[in-house]
Amino acid sequence: MTYQHKTVMLIHDIWNIYRYGERFKIVYIKAGYRSDPGKKRLRTLDEDTERFYQSIARAKARVLELALCNEFTHFCTFTQSDILRNDRFNLPDFRKDLAQFVRNRNRSRTPERQLRYLLVPEQHKDGAWHMHGLLSGLDALDLKPNEHGYLDWNAYRSRFGWFSVSDIKDPTGCAHYITKYISKSMAASDAMKKGQHLYFASQCLKGRDVICYEMKDPCPYDLDTFDFENDYVKVKWVDKL
């Protein structure tokens, strides 16, 4: 199935700048691809497939944004144990129970110790679910060595099952790494088809800041050294402006 899609023609190139935590993203939008009501371009993908890939792209972009714009301290893996009467195959219940678990913990924590999370679910080959993600708020009061000598979060372990944690030493690298868990196979799973999200995040997380928007002046950055380019945009990441 093919369908027609109108493009929008720009008279001038424009560019935007966004702040993602300590980094800046320059998005250079090429002229000729934003408005042309009289011109139609044929898409070769059917609408469902197009929406599927767009959903993955949006989820990855949002996860990267939240990971870069918030100061997470730990990379964690959350697993469930059926010995504790958890249904390892029920993602909606896992998500709901984990969110309630965090809310319960936060009621008795000071503002600086509030737990914040950004989690991406992953499915085992047997169909069971676990989650990888970024966490802030954990400290020495929460993390204790277990019987194997590794740091463990006993409150989580006694409620759900197994927990592993490591300090984040490279926030930018970790932010890009976690987006890799959002895959085509995960997005196509039965749970996602039933309306589950591709990621879960605390409601109070910060997003990107808009520094400049639709600037028409010449872009001050070298247009030949952008990090990504397609027919519509060029993207460049910089550490300072």
C-alpha cells in the first residue's frame, strides 16, 4: 500500500538549538522540505509500518532526552521472582507495582533522597519481563553488600526479586546505551500491541530546554561535520555554545 504525503517548502534554511543537560543539540533544517502544498511524494511503506517505526524513533528520542536532562546516578536491572508470588509474564502489573513501590518509598524520604527512574522493559526468551534503567536517589542507606559481595537494594529484593546496580561513570554514553533496549522486537511484542509503553519514567523528570528556535541567520557551526544527516535535517551535538 502506498499513500501520498504533502511536504512543506521553506524559503530559507532554519536551525534550532536545544539544551540537553550539559550538552547542546543543533538541528539544522534544510530548505525545501517543510511546505509545498502543490507537490506530493509517494511513500512506499503502509501506514501501520510507518507508524510503527515512528513510534520507535519517538521513544528513543524521548528516552535519550530524559537520560541527558536528568542527573541519574545508577544503572540498574530490575528482575522479578515467582517465588515471591510475582507474575513475571505480566508487564502491566510489574510496571504498576514498581511505580507504587517507588511512591511508597518516597513518602518517607527527604527531597534530596527522592527516587527518580527511567526504565525500559525487556522480555526474556521465555516471555518473562525485566527492566533496565537509570535511577537517582539511591544511597548508602539503601544499597548494602549481599551474600555475594555485590551491592543490593534489599527493599526491592524482598518485594520483587533480583536487583543489580552499578554507578554511572559516563552519563552521555549511558544515555545512548539505554536507547538500544528499545528494539523492533520489543516494540512488536504482544504487550506493546496491547498499549503498553516502550519506556516508563517518573513524572517529575526534566526535559530539554529550547535555546533558539527557527533561526534564519546563517548557522554558526561547520555544516560539513554534523553527527547525523538525512534529506531533511542535519544534527550536531556540542558540549558548549
